[in-house]
Amino acid sequence: MKPTAFDYHAPATTAEAVSLLAQHGDGAKVLAGGQSLVPLLALRLTSFDHLIDLGGISELQGIDASNGSVRIGAMTTQAAIERSVEVASALPLLARATPFIGHFQIRNRGTIGGSLAHADPAAEYPAVALTLDAELEIVSPQGTRTVPASQFFTGLWSTELEEDNVLTAVKLPRWSGRCGFAIEEFARRHGDFAIAGATVAVELDGDDHVRRCHIGLLGLGATPERATEAEAALMNAHVDAVDAGEIGRLAMEPLESVPSDLHGSADYRRRVGAAVVERAWRTASKEARGAA
Amino acid sequence: MQREVEMTVNGTARRNTIEPRLTLADFLRERCGLTGTHLGCEHGVCGACTVLLDGEAVRSCLVFAVQADGREVTTIEGLSAPDGGLSQVQEAFRENHGLQCGFCTPGFVVSVTALLRDNPHPSDEQIRAGLSGNLCRCTGYQGIIAAVRAASDAEH
Amino acid sequence: MSGAARYTGTRVQRIEDPRLLQGYGTFVDDIVRPGMLHVCFVRSPIARARLGAIDASAALALPGVHAVLTAADINPGVYEQWYSMMGKDVPDTPRPPLAVGEVRFVGDPVALVVADNRYLAEDAADLVVVDYDPLPPVVDYVTAQESDALVHDAYAANVAGSLGAAVSDELASVFASAAHHVQVPIYQQAYAPVPMETRGMVAEWVGDELTVWAATQAPHEVRMFLARLLGIGEHQIRAIMRDTGGGFGQKVVPMREEMCIGLAAMKLRACLKWIEDRRENLVAAGMSRHEHGDAQFAFDADGRIVGAHIDHVQDVGAYPTPWPVGTAAAVGMLFPGPYRVPAAGWRTTSVFSNTSGRSAYRGPWQFESVAREVLLDIAARRMAIDPVELRRRNLLRRDEFPCSNANGMPYSDVTPTETFEQALSILDYEQFRKEQEQARAAGRYLGVGTCTYLEPTTAAMPYYGTEGATIRVEPSGKVNVYLAGGSTGNSLETAAVQLTADALGVDIADVRTIQGDTAVTPFGGGTGGSRSGSMIAGAVGETAAIIRERIVSIAAEMMEAAVDDIELAGSRAFVRGSPTDTVSLADIADVAYFQPFKRPAGLPAGLEASARYQAQSMMLWANATHVCTCEVDITTGAVTLLRYIVSEDCGPMINPTVVEGQIAGGTVQGIGGVLFEHLAYDDDGNPLTTTFMDYLLPTATDVPAIEYGHVETPAPGPGGFKGVGEGGAIGAPPAVINAVADALSSFGVEITRLPLTPARIVDLIESAQK
């Protein structure tokens, strides 16, 4: 299983990368970690005349946790995020989601930018970005723009990125106060794509009422989803008054494109989806409760 | 389009002119004659092709050789002890029947070497999770798990 | 005269390991030959179609492409095509090298591209234009007999063959009059051996000789098969295997692609390398296990079995390899298993479909254990008898052997009851039932399942019935033992060295083995049917005896002692009772080779002999019990295996570590087959699981620690050794299925269809709850 031939470019700057993409149009593709793209090339499910490798662009690397938001360069590897003390403290949800990504050999090469741009609905990072209302920085020949996660994922494996765009960084807001974070995922085997998963971030006030709760869903649609109805039901609710099972059910109700395949029907995925939401809610709310 | 690449493989400089689509795995096997790195799937799941790229365990079937230009690669052949004998990890595999046909073995040895270097005393759960990215069809993983435990215990 | 066992029976570390651990193994893709070219197959993307014109012009125009061959080019080159293990007289199914007339499954090889490297060959394959005229495919073997479409014109109703009979009138009346009659249709999905190394071959034609490096379990069959195929002498072919990365039955015989490579190499007078990629392996290397059976047991009021029958139907795909009909008879014959079954019957029908052909897989008949053991648990629950108790009432006891089962299978030297009780005691069955009850009260669902089976190993059918060895004590006293081998991970080098060292009283470090080269090693059938341990022991034993006699004679002459007083140990000869009287094997060899006047009169020169062992028993029976406990998450359907216990009896063990490794590997393949693996097709015959992203193999996080108990009942035969390679894959699936069913028994769930994916388990629970 060998890929078709391509020309290889290793630009040193983002501007150079963008220019190459603009020059070669749909014949060119960004190469980030390669953990998703290269299998597709090897299987000849796709092919490009030009690969633009972002691996040599140092300005795309790095984790900056110096502000209220954490800015992570798109080419930062999942392994670097996994090791990062700053991420562990500032973005617990991202830190906890990372070990679910494949296997450590995958994470040594896979990047946050690649994961977001590939936009697999069953992947962890897109769901986390959506849950935390991340902002994605994109550079094009026209300049730089910022797109909120809620607008970034447009369909199955599709995003706001145009052919000549490079995703350069993602900014994830810190949550402060009495917070709890959890990811629950059900997969066939350790490291497989989720059949259904939930990412929960919750903040409680001093009396254990929900000040805000964000619930992200993976594997349950063509894109990652936010369970907005479940979130609405949780607003201002007292933690003890929450029926976790009901939250799970509410999270599933509005979903319209739950996948159905060899691993399970849509109904099965809803059943599992409700369970992972319930479990993630329990874990996150317990942590928030215990927080000072 | 051909490109010239130069990388260090097991401490030796290797220079070659290659097509960009040549995978690092094929570069090692065909251009360097290092056939210990095996192709079990060529789509990044089985782990038989695992090598160290700048010290990190990666699937060499998912890296193009041109991406390793200027980098350091360590293959299974580069893990033997300085006197040509077995490394501690290799010895642990041998003592615990961690291999049968040997096809997946280089990938496991490289992965385990990296794992234990970064986490010298993994829990049972961490061992299994750490091994989950390498597939074996002969051993049922029993000997492999025992080998990792033995190798980590030996570090004491 | 046999040697004292110093190494045999001990956990000798493997001699294969150093090279494999350091990456110096030689697998077929590691072979590089001068002028070697690379092959890629063009394969049908459609399950069934009339095969029209093949336009290779664009492919041939690519620089670096040497040839594109089609059926017209190579198929006429076939002289004879049949497998030695089957013989030439079986009514074999079609096996053309390249597709001709019709393509019959997605992946059917249509053309063969030869290029400078595999990258180019794949580029060229993409450019070959093939005209397909689609035909309605027969995708589901279950309904294939009623289909209007025929996979092969010559086979009416898509039946490749049938043996046995439906329930006889006699048996029917046993069933009708029984206190309990349990009849269950049991279905097993298609899955496959999936060795980590795919298939592959290098074939080099020079002058009038062919040299083949193969990923194979039987180098001698590669030679014989290709000689017949190409119409050349067996002595014009050399087949070599050094390291093969797993076989499990998939590499037991050369298949259509290997036929193509041999034909193409001869036609082009070239050296060709073909290495299958993983997608090809999952799509075209063959499938196994796809079958169902209408299984019936009848019991008296006390739960004692009074009769059994299985009506077995198996999917053989479009191009099975080898002939599948006869091997399926084992399913029927073995269905009664290790139980007291006074009356039984069986029928088996092999049915074609437009899917990948059936190939052998570890314990190819294992469906007999799946059907029987799953049915026994279902029957137990329906009769309100504990499944373990039901087995205790029916398992054959030691004092009942030897006996023939109701189908005429002659059981002997087996210990089903002993392994059953040992495995349960390792688990502490009573304690588990208590834990299970407590867990259920707490809303958790634990279960326990067992499987007890017998398996015929070391079958002495003609092709497998002998094994040869050559042993040379070299002039310096080092020992080489030459065997056909065929190891694909089964540690035959270590076994050979252990056995030889013991037979000649030699230090193990002084013995090496050369295997798998038809120019050098004596004929042997290769690995398969769990034969190698016993057969190699026999071959080494016969051959070593000749040499040992000479060693002892020379030593006696050298030390002026009686032949009967000579002992061999540690690469030396000693005079019994006189420890300072000793000569080294090196000294003895020197005499044997170079000093004729010091040899006893009439003794031949040298220390080299060849002999061939003939198996005396039709088969050597082995048996085991697998016990599995699990927890089922009833919300997601996830199954977690808790404990896994195997009590096995393969007789005395050549190397206990190797035995346990074989059991572990087979067991995890069996676990994979129940919970994870599925070679699935859609309704149009398109394969859905063509990569490791979709075909799921168990990983280290999916398997429990396996605990072993050993019972040792010698078989008649050298060392009393029995085969052990296949058992894990036979015993595991039923144990796992039964454990899950037991966990869900409070829902009234009966499991009769595989695989047991989490989604299916949820379906079963939801259906039972309605």
C-alpha cells in the first residue's frame, strides 16, 4: 500500500506555507502529524500532487499559558500537550482528553491543529474545542482571522478552512472558580475512535448551583456537538437536584445524524451516548463540588 | 521530484536521493538494508514498523523519509547492547517468552524501550495501555506483558 | 535407545530469540536478489462480473513497468494443480491462477503487474483498465442454495460438496422420546487468521531451476506443488523459508497468488517478489470460521445425554484452499466431544459464495466445540441444571477410555474430566458463584463459561505420516540437526535442539538446527494439524539412535570399556562407575572422521545419519478445558474478561513455556473471534473490514492474564508428546460465549449468533426484556 507520487515542500514560515497552498490549489494538502492523512494516502483513498509539510515552521509550535486563555500552536504535538504541566493546570479537560487519542506512538506525531482540521466527529480534540468555546486562528493569503469553534466544524470532515488556509493556533479559555472536568468515552478497544463520548466542563457557585455547564459530544453526529438542551436544563440547578440519567437522555434527544455502522446502530449509540454523558456529568460535578 | 535526504540512523549518517513518497520504513529497509523494521499494515495500526525518531517512538510507515531529513533515527538494530548482545528490554523478552514468530517483535521492543525510558515503573494498567498500540498475533500478549514488568523490575 | 532428559521438559530459552529480538530475522520481504522485480495484483472491485477486455497499455507505458500478465498469459502454463495433503483424487474445487471468464469475489486477482518496485507496480495497477459486466452476486451462503445465481457453473445450488446425513429415523425417535430435547441454530461469523506477516514469495527462475523463498508453513509442499504446477521436476525447485511471521493455517498451502508468481517467474525468466499488503490479506487471503449448524442434544430426565446431531453448513467463499468438504467432516465427527453420547449423527454441507475463499485456520473444525458447548449451557439452563453439574454428569471418565464416540472417532489417552475439575478448582467455582450472586445484588453482571474439548493432533494421514531428520556430528564435535521444519513461531528450532541434545547426551550449546530448505533438509509435511512436536521427536529419536550407537561404539573402543557401560552426558562419553574415564564428543568425532584405525572394525566412517520416522497412531488425542469469567456492562454491552484458566493435557511437554505460549496465542485469537473480529460484507458483496481500523484484533488491554494447569497423559508415540498448537483457538470461543451468556442469564438471554459485539449484546438484552 504505497501512496501516489507527490511533490514535497517544507516551508519555514506560515506565510510561505499559505503561499504554496494558494499556488497549488486543490492539488495541495497540508501535512501535519500525518497520523490521519498518511493512512489515507497509503490506501490511495486520496491523493495530492503537493504536500506542504508544516513540521519545520517553529512559529506554529508552543504552548502559551500566560493569559486568561491558553494559546497552543497548531503543530504542537498531542504528546507535548500530554506532558505539559501548564495544560494540566490551566486546561484540565484538554489534558484528560489527550490520553484517549490513539496510542502514545500516534500522539508523538499527531498535532492539535491536525486533529482539529481533520475534524473527525469521533475525535477528542474537536469535541474539547467545541466544549470550551475555543477560538481557532487561521491564516490565509488575505490575512489572519479568528473563528469560534461553534462555527468551525461545518460537516463531516469539513471545516471553515479553505484550500489556501493554514490553521495556526487554537486559543482555549481557562475556567476558574469551582470547576470540574471530565471526559467519558466508549470505544471498542483502548485507543479506538469513540462510538460515543462526552466532554463535560462545569462550574458551580458557592451554593452548589450550576453557574455554567458545557457538554460536548463525540461520535454522535457528522460533527462534534454541544448538548445545548441538556446544558439549559442544568443552568442554576442544584447539583443534588440533577437527575444525571435525565441529563444523558436530554443530551441525546435533539441529535439528528447519529451514525449507524458495523459497530452499532444509531439507537445503540444514543443509549451509550446517554450513559457517557451521565457518567461524565457525575465525575465533573463531583470534582467541582470538591473544589474550594 | 527527487529530494536528497541525510539522516543519522543508529549513529551512522545515511544520505540518499529519494522520492518524497518513500516512507521512512521503506527507506530504512531498502536504502539502509535495515530489515528489522517490519511492515505489518502500512496504515499506522499494527506498530510493527515502530522506530525512534529523535528519541520518540513513531510508526515509520506514517512518516515520509524526507520528513526525517536532519533527524536521528534509531531502529531495532540500534538497540542492542554495545557489545552486540541483548539490551535489558530484549533480555526480558527472551526470558519471558515475549515473542514467537518475531514479526511484531522489533516494533514492541522499540516501543517498550521508549516507554520504560520515560516511565521506568509503570503500573499494570499503564503497561497494558502502553502496549495497546502494538499488535501481536502469536503470544496473546502474556509473555510481552511479563517481559515489560520484568524489565521495569530489573531497573530497581 | 533414548537419551536421559536434561533439556526436554524444561523451560529452555528459545534459540530463535536473539536474532528475532535484534531484527536479524529473515522474513520473505527481507530477501533481496539481483535483478529482482516487484509484483502487484490488479484485483476485481466487484463481487461478481463477466470479465471482459483488459487494457494494460497505459500501465505498460509507465517507465519501470516490465509486464502486465493476465489469465491468457499464465493460466495455460498450469500442468497440474493439487495439494499433497489432499491427494490428486479429491473432487477439488476450481483454482485458476488468475481470474478467467468471471470474477467471483471482490479482490479476485485479474492481472499481475511486474515493475521495478512496489510503488511503481501499484501506480501501474491503477492504470490497468478492466471491462467488468456486473452479475448478481451470491453474497450470503446461508441462502445460496436457493439462489438463481451460481458462483461456479459446475456446482448446482452452489454446493461444493456434502457428507453425512440428516437426522436418521432412529435418531429422530431418540429425540422424540427424550425427556429433554434441545435444538438450537448456532451461527458463527467469518473471521480470519490474520498473521502479522502477510503472505509473500520471491520466485527466481534461472536456467531451468526455480528458487522460491516463501512465507509458508511447509517449504516442501511449496516445492512439490510448484513442480506439479509448472510441469518441472521436483529436483528443479528449491524452496526456502527462514522466518515466517505467523501462519495459523493461512500459509499451510500455496494459494492462487503463489501459483501466479511461480508461473510468471518461469514465463518471464525473472526473479519476482510479491509481498501481500494488509488490505489484500484481509480481502483475498481467505476467510475462516463462517458457518452455522442446527445443533441438537437430547437428555433423559436426569440430564444425561441420549443423542446428538449437527447439521452443519459452511461458507467456502469462491475459491477455498484447500478442498473444504472433507475437513468439515471433522465438525460432525467430533460434535459429541468428550461426553457420553450413545447415539449421534451429522451432516456437513459446503456452500460457495462470491466472497473470499475459505482457508484453514487453527483448529479448522472448532465449530463442533462452539456448537456443542454453547448448546450444553443453553440446555442446562432450560433444564434448570447448573452447566457445570450437567457436564459432570456427562463427561467421559478416565476409566471409560479407550472408546469410540457414536460417530466412530476412537478416543484414547485423554482426560476431559481431570482438566475440567482442575480448571474449576483453579477458579474456585463455588466461590465465583457466590461473588456472582453478590455482584448481581449490587446491579453488576458477572458470568462464568467453560469449554471442554478433545482434539486429534498429529494426524498420520499419508502426507503428514512421516518426518525425516538428518543429524551430523561435525568433525569438531558440534552437532547439526536438519529438519523440514515450517515454524511460523512454534519454536521448532528450540524443540529440535532440546530433543537432539538429550538424544545424544550433548550440551545444548553444542547443537544447532537447520530447517526449512528443501535443498538441505529432509522431506517433512510442515506445520499443521499440531503435528510438529511429536513428529520431530520421532524423527530426531530414530536418527539419533543410529548416531548414538556409533558414538558409544567408538567411545567404548577408545576407553577399552564395554559398550553397555558407556554413558553420554554434557558432550562427553563416560564409563559408568569410573568418572575419570571420559572422552569428549570432539575426540570421538575426530576418530570417526579421520582415524580409521581407532574405529571398531566394520563401523562406518563419520557420524552422520538420516532416518525417517513413521507415525504409528492415526492420531494423538489431546484435550483441555477452558474456563472464563467476565463482567458485562449492560448499558454499553462491553465485556471485560476477568479470569481465564486453561487446564490442558498435551502429554509430557517438550518445553512448558512453548506450550503455554501456544495456548495463549490460540486463546486470544479465540477471544478475538468472539468479541472483536469480523470479516464483514455488505449486501453487494463489498468487503467492509479491509484495514485494521475496521477489522479489530485484540490488544494488550483486551486480554486477561491466562492461568495454566497441566495434566500429563502420555500418548502412544515418541516421548508421549501430543500436539498443542491449535487448542487455544478451539477452547476459547465457547468459554467466552458461555461466560457472557451466564452473565446475562437473568435476562433470559440465549446466545446463538456471533460475533458478540457490545451493540449485539445490548440488542440481546433489549429483546429479552420485551
